[in-house]
Amino acid sequence: HLSKIKICQIPGIAEICKILNNAFNNHIPAVDLDNDKFGTEPTLRGSSWRGKDCNDFSSQVYPGAQSVDGDSVIDHNCNG
């Protein structure tokens, strides 16, 4: 029966459902190149309090990261 089919279990649709769930419920950006759960683009909900990743090529750099050597060379916590 069609009524028993769950849309997010259909091949090809499952990945779209995962992206939407992460953006709306888990506040994880759709594009996160370094997998640190922060991206350069805001999530669809609740993004302003998380901040944007200032270097999405390094998982060591994200809003709230520990400062390293006073961040004199690299801004590890994206606070400028």
C-alpha cells in the first residue's frame, strides 16, 4: 500500500531528508567542508547564535574554539 511508504525511505530522497533535518532540527549546516558542525552559510533556523565558520577548510577553526597562542597567527575562534 502507498499509505505505508515513508517518503524519507525512498532512495534518493533520504539524503534530502537528512539535509533538511540537519538544517531545521539539528542546526547543522548543509555544507560543512571540514565536518566541525559549522559552515560559512547559516543554517535555516537558529544560526545567528552559532556564528559562521571563518575557515571551513580546517576543523580546528570555528566559533567558540579555544584560542591558540592568543590567535596571533590564525583566528581559531572566528572572533576577529
